[in-house]
Amino acid sequence: MTAADDARLILARLGVPDTAFSTGGLPCRSPVDGSAGSPVRVHDRSDVDAALSAAAGAFAAWRRVPAPRRGELVRLLGEELRAAKADLAMLVTLEAGKITSEGLGEVQEMIDICDFATGLSRQLYGLTLPSERPGHHMRETWQPLGPVAVISAFNFPVAVWAWNAALALVCGDPVIWKPSEKTPLTALAVHAVAERALARFGDAPDGLLQLLVGGRDVGEALVADPRVALVSATGSTRMGRAVATTVAGRLGRSLLELGGNNAMIVTPSADMDMAVRAIAFSAVGTCGQRCTTLRRLLVHEDVADALIARLASAYSTLPVGDPRAPGTLVGPLIDEDAVKGFEAALAQAVAEGGTVVVGGTRGEGSYVRPAIVRMPAQSAVVRHETFAPILYVLTWRDFDDAVALQNDVPQGLSSCVFTDSVREAEAFLSAWGSDCGIANVNIGPSGAEIGGAFGGEKETGGGRESGSDAWKAYMRRQTQTVNFSADLPLAQGVTFEV
Ligand code: UN1
């Protein structure tokens, strides 16, 4: 059976209606075996308008629902996701090419954020502040914000929606989702699952969760529209720059999670067994297509040769192939363009003085062998994020130079150090250490838990999604002052008698 046939069965089982497909729609080709499924019906600009009207209506009702009750919907969503976990994960595998375990892990991220958001629905706390005026009190309250547009990428086709949607729902905001054109099937499936949660919940307003499958025109219309209170966009720096510019032009709010160029510093005291495992998972996992993928290995020169030799031997036997097969660790790249990007980056690396140590070849379809490339310097290709499994290796002598190298790229998502030295570890985490949104010690840069705030600095866009207090981006902060005295004192001692 082809991957497209498998996907068709799962979509039917999950309750995706036939009306979601139409001839002339978005073509769907599985990277697993190149098989084509039915084209997905696409939306256009007029659908965006209708969706925004519906979202406005939903907002008017949903913001009046007590937050813990809103949390009940997210709890039900988590239950439905648990029930659909195996099917949804397999669909992620078929559509995005993730190995089985990573497909399951992605759905688990959705379940985890639902649990987190359900608890959060009873904790959207503000502050009380002392007023300088007698008989007054001042407080800070978090109010629902309005419709949130979620623009997601192919590489986490469902989890990123969940990080946003679970928080937005408990915060009182409707969600309009524009998934990647490369992964509409998983989005349709998630919406079918969400429909079940909505039905069980009973009285959620129409238009609370909407899906717009479409191209750039749909994304641009959403981003430009002032009825969208928050644009949460995940993807390339190029896309993020366009979104940020448009949203800033209307003085709107955006939350950006863009490219990473994540490094690991390996010091002589590092536990090399652990480092090798962490490097392998974070550099070749998801075929190098996580925004948190390890792309730069910065190794102390005394241990570089030994570490590279161990990695080269691990890479040379990496099981690359059908992501459904047990034992496969590396599935395909998403499409032919991604393979071209992989090959072009390798050619550029060689032109910049790099030496390919292992891998770098392509196989059938969009399968490639992950590459390790030794580079003489942090040249242009190393500073650029290529969304493919290429690990550039650079060496250093002085720990401060390693940190400087780590920070000397335009992106600032994730970073890590492998060391047994408390001094090095703490320096890496200090104010003059890593400049990234995520900094780890003796853990690779990818595979973050949902409980922390997720995102990064510089060209990564500065947004934070998922855990911690990321929910605040989905709410409107209001400073409230109440006078319960029989007098009207003015602040700052101003007098104004009429
Ligand atoms: C992404 O690649 O856009 O930390 C998100 C990780 C995952 C999320 C990655 N939890 O690798």
C-alpha cells in the first residue's frame, strides 16, 4: 500500500469529510514514497473575510465564558488527541516524513500543552499594586485579546498549532489556522479531532476554531487584516520578515518563531558518550528539519579528531529509509526543493574551504545521507540556516572564543554546552554567555519540553510560545484603578479645583 493510500484510510477513520478534497486543489505528495493523494480544497481571500467575521462573532461570545470553563474545552481536546494519537502520529509520518517515534512525540507535545493550558485556565493571574492615593486600589488584569491567526510550518505540522490554540482558547481567543501548504492533511485531521472535542463541550460558539488551507494569498490577507489581534507565525526568517513588516504597518501584534542556527560547544571535560548520542539525535533527527536542529558543532581542538571519528562511524551506519519501518532513524526530506537546498549548501561549503567528512549524498526520492562537514571558519554557509541534515564542525582553543563563535550568527534560537566543568557551564548560562532563547547544559539543542517558553532572539524573531508565561502574548493587559473613597485625589499631588 502506498503512503497516500495509508493516509486516505487514516483521514477517513478520523472523520475528515470528502468535501475537504477537490480536483484542482492543493496537490499532496508523500515524501515517504512520492505517492500522490487527492488534492485538498483550497480557500481564497473571500474565505479569509468570512472566517474573520465568524471569528469576531465567536470572540464576542467566548470572552464571556469563564476561563476555567474554556479550559474544559482544551481538556476535552487533550482527551480526543490521546484517543487519536496513533492515527495522527502516523499521518505526521506519512505527510511530513517523520519516523514513527518522532510522529508520536509530536502528538504527545499537543497532549502535553493541552494539559498545561487546562491548568493555566485557573491561573491567568494578574497583580494587585499599591495605589499612592488613599481609598484606591490598583490591579493588573489579563483580558482576552481577540482572534489569533496561526501560520505554521511543515516540520511540526500539528504541534505548533496546538501550542498556540491551547493557550489562545483558554485565554478567550478564537483561532484561525493556516497550515503549511506542504502539510494540509494533518491539519484537516486535527480539525476533525477538534470537532469531536467541540461537540462534547456542547456550547462553544461557531467560528471558534477555523482552518484555512491555502497559499500565500490567504496568509497575506490574514496578516494584513486588523481584525486579527495576534499573528503567530512559525517558519523561515524570510517569511517572518514579511509578516513582521505587514503587522507592524498596522501596529498589530505578532509572535514570531523563525530560523535557528543552533550550536553545541564540546569541551575537553565533556562526557563524550553522551555528547555523541546528543549530537546524533539533534543533528539528524527529523532529517535535520527542526528549527532546533543542531547545525554547528564547536569542539575544543584537542578532542575534535576523536569526536569527529566517532561521529563519522555513527553516521556511516545511520539507518536512512522509510520512516514507518522500525529501526529507521532518518526519514526523507520534505520535498525535492529541500534536497536541492541540501546539495547547494554542501557545494557552497566545499567552495568555502569545507571538507565533507561523511554523508552528503542523495538516494531515491527525497532521501539523503546526513552530512558532517569540517569548516575552516564560520563562513557564509555556516551562518545561514539550511533546513537539512548538515552538521558543520569548527574548532576552538579558548572557551571564550567558543562562546563568541556560538553567538556570532544572525539567529538566536537554541544552544548548548557539553562539559563537566561548573565554571564553563555557568559561564555559558551567564549574561555574557549564550545569547539564545534556549540554553542547555549536557543536553542537545532540540527536543524542548512544552513547559518552558519556546523561541529565540535576533533573526529568530523574539517570540515565545508554549510554556511559562507565553500565554501573556494571547491576552490584553489592563491596568485598573478603583476609587472606593468619597474623595477624588489626583495622582502626583496635582490639584485641579473647579
Ligand atoms: C520547531 O522545529 O519549529 O524543541 C519546533 C523541539 C520541539 C519543537 C521544535 N519541541 O525540537
